[in-house]
Amino acid sequence: MPVLTGTEFTAKIKLPMSGAYILCGEEGYLIDYYRTSIRKSLFGEADDPFNHILLDASEDGLEHLAEHLASPPFFAEKKLVELTSFDAASLTEAKAKELKAALESIAEDESLLLIITTAPDSFDFGSVKRPGKHQKLYSPCASIVEFPLESPQKLTSWVGRHFTSRKIISSPELCRMLVDRTGRSMRALANEIEKLCAYLGFLKRDTLTAEDIMLVTCVGKEEDPFEFSGALLDGDSEKSLALLADMKARREAPEMILAGMIRVYCDLALVRMLSDGGAAKNEIASSLKMHEYKTGLYLAKAREIDAPHLKRAIEACFETDLKMKSTPLEKYMLLDRLCVMLCILRAHAKGGRT
């Protein structure tokens, strides 16, 4: 099956679609946009609860996928099944084979469309010329679409079109200024555009200025994927909570934030176990399919944190996961508490205080 660019995928949506598609990459805004576009192309503005099945792989969605793929549309020509939060890296070999078989089973079924969206940093795409592990595994039975962060030039044009659609006069220079200030996340840019439009609307103005951008918008940054995990592993409660507040402000799903936190401590436990067994850094990185920089970071922390504290940290993560799924407690509040608890545990492991 082909590996598609976003442009090629756009053309596909305009045609009758069937089969399986895996949407992966850093730009979650575009993935969500295309999911909505596909649904509207099939059902219009009104959804069809009988023929639009939404499954969450972070819960038990994978367990029910095959049965939903086996059933035909209900008094309709097309059925859409969506599997969200798919973590390819967490699947056992047996589960990966089961999923691949399910994807192969619908290859010739023109009445069924399966859209799989991946969890952040969980799908090894590699590149078109040098496919990663998961691209090699699933590309024979699914079309894979990667959505990397867009270039500043493309984002500048995109920002300009957004302002024009809101009848706000802007210049390419100001649009590029907003991109440079906010960063390359389209979700973050969309939020800042919305703030600027609301601000100008309140003032009854239709022309954007540099002063507006400096006054209203927040400074963004290209995120270090290890910054939050590094702060947690250092027991730096102030930095951890500040980074968590940034993720909340960007409206990142609390379930996905928690999944990332759980992954940090489970990875740390695996690194420690292999290190205690005598494995060298490069052997650990190869065994866990982990970047060597990340492996080195975890190795350093594993030497500082004893097994009982690491076990308690993992238990705290899973206790929070249970509360998030089974109680009405506010999810971001649970994350704040977990963040503080993990930093306290880290301080105890170091024999100090947070």
C-alpha cells in the first residue's frame, strides 16, 4: 500500500475511500482536521452513530476492532471505523500480527473504511526512502500518511489565510512574526490566531499590528521531547508543573499526557533491569529500540533511583490512570497531584527535599 503525503491524502478524501489508513506524525492538528473531513465527506454535518464507530486503543478499542470490522454497514453504503491513540510500540508481536490480519481482511471491502490515528512518538515511520519498523510492518496492508510539522514558509501562508477568512488585514511579515513567536505547532498557532481575532473584534479594528502580536500572544518554543520526562526524573516540581501547565494551555488530552508519564517510568524500569543484568548502553538502546540520547538519560537516572521508589512511582501512575477512568475527579487536577507525588518520591530517592 502507498505511503501518502498530506496533499495526496487530500485528493483521496474527494474520492470514494475504503480500506485502512494509518495517520501518524507530529502535527496532531492536521490529523484531527482530516478525521473531521473524512467524517463529513461520508455523513455530512450530522453523524451516523450506527455506521461511525469510534474506538480508543488506549482503553480496550483494539479488543473490539475485529468484531466491528466484521459487521457490514447498517442500511448504508459505507461504514467508518476510527481507532484513536494507537500505540504501535506497545503491542506484543502476537497482537501486532492480529492487527495486521484484521487490516488485510478489509483490503477488498469497498463498504468499509478504517482510520487509525497514532499516539505521539509511538509509530516508527522512518522516512519514505528508509522505512521505520512500523511502516515496514503495516504498509503492505494499510496506506500510511505522515503529518510532520510544516515549514515556517507554509505556516506563514496558512496563518495569512486564517486571518483573511476572519476579515482581518495582515501582512506576510506579521504572519511570519507570529510563526516565529509561537512555534510550528498548528494547534498553538490556531489558538493564538483566535486570541488575536477576538482582541481586534473587541476593539472594532480589522488590521493586525506587531504591537497586537507582542501584547496578546504567548511565546512558544520547539519542544524538547525529553524536557518533561527529564524534569520529572530530576524531581524538579517547579519545572514539571510549569511544563504541565503549558500542555494544559495547549489543550493536550490529559489521557495522552498521562500515557507519556507512564511510558517514562516503564522505560526507566526496563533500562534499569537491563543495566542491572550487565547490558551496555548501546545494547539497551538496540534492545528497546530507544534513541541512545534517551537511553543515556535514563541510565543516569536509573543509577540514582532505587527499585522500591521506582516501583512506587509506577504504582502512582497506574493509580492515577484508574482514577481518571473510574471517578468524576477533574483529570488535570489528578495530573497535577501525580506530578507533585512523583517529584516527592524522587526527592526521597535522593535523600533530599522537593
